Amino acid sequence: MILRWLFKLLFPPKCILCRSLLAKEETDFCADCQRNAPECEKSYFRFSFLAGWTAVWYYKDTVRGSILRYKFGGRRHYAPAYGRRLAMKLQKDGMDTFDILTFVPIAPLRKLSRGYDQVELLANAVGAELGVTPCRTLRKIRNTPPQSGIKDPARRRANVLGAYVALSPQQLRGKRILLLDDIITTGATASECARVLLTAGAKEVYCAALAVKNPKK
């Protein structure tokens, strides 16, 4: 109890989006970010091979900075807060019913250098909220250049083509799968993962992410 008090005194909790100090009654996000964070609207924009998708926010402003800190800055402790918010979004959009909860994996070398797989941590956090144990259904077999460094949508699709293989296809047959990712930009990665899962026998693949680059723009 004393150690916890000292930790909070030395490292007071901050909003994971804007990094302002949280008020006593606030958790994860400050009141301003709760009101003004760029929440993703229900969209009928389609991505190849996905039966549907959703995201919590649009990928800009404080959301972008927060996810970059989580992904590249070692802020792995953001995962539970992200998981709570994404689970709420799934329930709101009626996407919390599925057979398998899985995630887009990163390459082994990237996980080794980063120290963790940020989407796997997110999947564990979402699973804890929904009472579901995530299942690893994919393996990345090529250490591809980061998608963030490729602007052309066609090149992004080519970059991930053949980069993933399905694990235990017999467990995927006829299943409705929810695939988690951190960011959807052009949808190339999620679409390729969905293609592999469908080819392995999955019935439908849906995707949920923390943020999406606004497909209207």
C-alpha cells in the first residue's frame, strides 16, 4: 500500500492521449480527451476480404502521438487502457460475437528489437475485457519494411503479399474471426491477413483497430 502510494506520488497518472495529469476521478483519459478525441464514425467503407471493420479513433492529433509512443516508445502499459476502450467499441458496434479472437503479428526480429508485440498485448487486454482468450492464428514469415514508410497503396499491398501464413488451419474452418490491429491505414495488412485466414477455411473475418486513417480523405 505504501509502495503504491509512493509510486503514484512520484509518477502521477497521466492521460494516455494528451499526457496531462489525470484528476482524482479520471481513469486512462482526461475529461477533455474523453470529449474531443477524434472518434471513428460508423463507416460503410469496405476493405478487401474483410466482412466488416471498426476502430476507436481516427489516426491523428493526440491519438497518433499516443499510438506511436505505445508502438515505438516502450509504453506497453497503455495496453489495458486501449483494451478497455476497444472492447467498449466492439460492444457498441455489435462486433463482440465471434468464434476466435486473434491479432496481426509482427515479425520475430521486430519483436526482438522492440521487446514486445504491441498488437498481441492489445489482444490480451481486449480478451480480458470480453472474457475471451486470444488465439495466435498467423505467423509472419517475412521481415517486411514498415508499412508506415510506404505511401503508395499498391506498394503497401505488394509489401505484405505472402508475408503471413495460417497456423493450425483445421481450427479455422467455418469460424468467424475477429482480427485485431493497432492502425488501419490503407487496409493492406488487415486485408492480406484476412485473405490468408479465409484461404485456410475461415468463414468470415472482421477487423478492429485502435485507429484508422480516415478512408474518406
